[in-house]
Amino acid sequence: MAAASERSRTGTGARQFVLRILLAAVALLPVGVLFVQVRQSAVTRIDAADGERRGIEYVTTLGPLAAALAQAQSAAVDGTGASSTTLTKALADVSAVDDRLGAALGTRERWRDLQTKIVALSAQSEEPVGAYADYGALTDLLLGLYTRVRETSGLIHDQGADTYYLQDGASGQLPQLIVAAGRMTDQATLALSRPAADQVRTTAELLNAVDDTNAPAAAMVEDVQRAVDGTAQSTRLNTDVVAKLDTFRAAADALSASTVLVDGGVTRADVATANALRTALVDAATTLSTSTLASIDHAIADRIAVDRRTVLVAESAAGSAVVIMLVPVILGLVGWRRTRRRARANRLDDDEISVELTNLPPLPAASQWERVGAPR
């Protein structure tokens, strides 16, 4: 009876242990699903943000190249053809970045093709009109490289209300402005050698060139203002970018208000004035671009830090949930094993009693009882 009772208790303990395991598994299932969703979402955002930061690093090096290439174009158009150490350095800087990031961003083939063409063109002398056309083709390729980096890095799809506008201005509008400003002054240089009969065509082309420069300048100001108005960041964005924006806006306004290129026949003095305005605007644009891209990078880095904390919290919560759910399972296992040991011990005791009873000497027979004086 005792053995049967122990076996019953052991079976009941085993069933309770299995039940606790099943209950823990059922309880952990929604926790596990939630953990996977939260963690995967955060990791996806981190990966996307890392890609954007690669794009920012690449685009940042393209800014000096755009300015140097526009300057090389102007040197070729006005006939000086002076070699530019600035262009050489800008090419080297972009090459270094492309060596590290080009495979991930899908720019390697584009960049090597553009680099080869820039080096080949800067090493030869051309007549002004041909140089203007050839450099124009290169700057178009450079703007295409900007677009490629923004697309493959995900920068163009940034979800931040402020950083979206900032990246649009720094990597979209400012490069266009730098290229357009260079073309504007170069067209003025080319106009010096045109006959008076072409004055109407020249004025129309210069008006279009001025508009092409003013449009991205205005768009950049609007982008930064929208970002500043909508940002929830600290004043770092407001102070760093807005200070550069004021300088940029002053240079853009000076160019927009100038009529030296469209007030009649273009003179060398007009070209010199336009070049000075263009240089001030390009310098301000390059500085604003660098500051804006740095602000975007800071904002994205802050996002990554938040998402990494989210991953850490999710992992900690999941680990705590597993520990909490395992406690009753472990207690059940301990209780079940204790019951088994008790049952095993009881079985051993029963076996020992059985052995002792088996080894007892046999009882004397009835005749033996009679001989020793047993009552009859």
C-alpha cells in the first residue's frame, strides 16, 4: 500500500512538473514574439541609420570636389588653365572614402569613371566653349553621383522631420547651386567674346543662369528654416546651422540683387564682380553644407543610441521574463526529484524488510512443539 501510494505521488509530481513546463512555455510565447518584434525593429533602424551615416560621410567629401571642379572649369573657360592643387586633393579625398564605402553604396564604378574623366580633362587644354561643354558634362556626372549616394545610403528617405529637410538642402540643393553659380560666371566669361549681334541670346542665357543659381539658394534657405522650425533637438542645430545660414543667405541675396550680368553688354568688370559674388556664395555654401551634414550626423547618431538602448532593454526584459518563468519550473523539478528520491528510499526499505523476513529461520513443526512441552 505504501509503495503504491508513493508511486501515485511520484506520478502526480511528474504530471505537475510537465504542466508547469507547458504553462511556462505558453507564458513565454507572447513575450518572445514581442521581444523579437521590438528587437528586430530597433536593429533594422540601426542598420538603416548606419547606412545614412555612410552616405553623409561620402557626400561630405563631394562638397569640396564640387567647388574645386567648378573652379577648374572657370580656369579652363577663361584660358588660364592653371592646375589646381585643391582639385587634386579633393579627388584624393573622395577616392579614399570610396575605397572604404564605395562597395556598400554602389558607387565604385561611377566614381572611378568620373575620376578618370576629371584627371584626363584637367590635364589637357581646350578652347573655352569646348572646355565649358566638357566640364559641364563632368559636373552633371558629379550631381548624378550625389543622387546615387543619397539613394543607396537611404539618406534621401530619412524619416526625421528635421533631418530630411537638412539632407535635401545639404546634399541636393547646395551641390546644384555650386555647379549653377560656376556655369553662370563662365557664361559671362564666354559672352565677352561674342559679337554684339548675339547680345539678346547672351542676356537670355545669363538670366536663365542667374535663375538656376537663385532657385537652389532659396530652396536651401527654406529647407533649413523648416528643419529649424520642426526640430526637437537641442539648440545645437539652431546655433551651428543658422549661424552659417545667415552668411549664406547674405551671399545669396547679394548675387540675386546684382544686375551686372543682365544690365546690358557684359564687360570684364562685370565678370570680375560676378566672380567675386560667386566665390563668396560658393564658400558660404560649402561651409553651410559641412555644418549641416555634421548636424544630420549628430541627429542620426542620437537615434542610434536610443535604438541601442531599446535593444538592451528588450534583451534585459526578455531575460528577466525567462528567469521568472523558470523559477516555478525549477521548483517543480526539485520537488519532483525529492518525491522520486523518497519513493526510491521507501522501496529500498520495503526490499530490506522483505529480505530480512525471507532469511528468518523456519517455525518449528507441531511435533517439535510437543517434545518441548507444548500444551496438548
